[in-house]
Amino acid sequence: MQSLDTIDIKLINELQKDGKQSIKQLAEKVNLSVTPTHERIKRIEASGIIKKYVALIDPKVLHIDLVVYCQVTLVKHQEVYFKEFEDYVHHLDEVLEVSYIAGAYDYLLKIVLSDMKEYQEFILKKMSQLKIVSNMQSSFVITQVKNETRIKVR
């Protein structure tokens, strides 16, 4: 990967704030003309630093009011079980994040649902179908204090 200069860093940070800014707006913010700004953005994208552009929604507006962090332990620590679990949860729309973690549990899942009834259905009809899960511990978000998508690039 090539090194980033201060203009690249400014562009990355600006795009994380608002990916819909025009090239002209970005060029003004980094004191370059449009063409070199566009070329830098294309280079940054090609390097893989920027994976994709997305729209961030407000889940409350869509009545998605329940955020659950679920810690999962598998019955055995074998590669085949890890692969089966990861393949299974990868296709669950309710699961936003899956992290393989160190500690008392094997995985941490971030799950979003409309309410507790939907969570119950999710557990009964989806998670309980997976026989390789030995234990699940859920924590429910009362208030989300901070929710950022930006990574500070220096």
C-alpha cells in the first residue's frame, strides 16, 4: 500500500463524513482542482482503503427498536464448527456484525430487530436450529450513547 499524504487523509475523512459530496466540494476542501482530486479518490478506492459507499439509515424511523449483543459459545472448538456457524449467521439479515472473540465466548453478534417478540422468533426459529451452539448470552441495549461509522485516519 502506498503512503497517504495529508490531502489523501483529508479526502478519506471528508468522504467518511459524507460520501455524497461532489468532487467539486471535496476539491475546494482540500485546495486542489477537480481532476487531481478525482484521481486521488480513484487511487484511494483502487487501493482498497475505501471498500464501498453506503446509505446510513435511522433504524428508529423504520421501527427497528431493539439492538441485541449476543455472545455465543460453540459445542467444540473445531474448524468445521467455526465454518458452519460463520456460514449460517452470515446469511441472517437481522445480524449486522459477527466477531470471533477471545474470552469466555466464541462469538459476539450484533442483532437488530423491531421488538422482543421478533427477538423471540429469531432465537426459536433461527438460532436454536443450529445444533453446534452450546450457549448464548444476550444483552439488550437500553440507550445507544455513541454509534459512529467513521475511523479517524491520521
